[in-house]
Amino acid sequence: MATEKIKRITIWVLFAFVLYAIFTSPDKSADIVRNIWDLLASGVENMGDFFKAIIGK
């Protein structure tokens, strides 16, 4: 029961921090989101290349 409460408080604090970061520095926040998106897209592309190499196509 106590861990659920701590988890909920932690999530709310993290959410509040994200909102604070977005409102105080929207340009940096946009750059961070863009970089994370590029990283994820690159990872998916590399996984596709890996499986293509395994299949041999």
C-alpha cells in the first residue's frame, strides 16, 4: 500500500517537473523530444536492417 502511494507521488512530481520544463524552456524541450524521436526511429530502422540481413533479403 505504501509503495503505491510513493509511486503515485513520484509520477505526479515527475509530471509537474516535465510541465515546468516545457513552460520555462519550450525550445530546449522541443529539441529533446526531437532527439528522442530520432533515436527511436534510428533504432527501429537498425532493427529492420538486422532482420533483413538475417532473412537474406
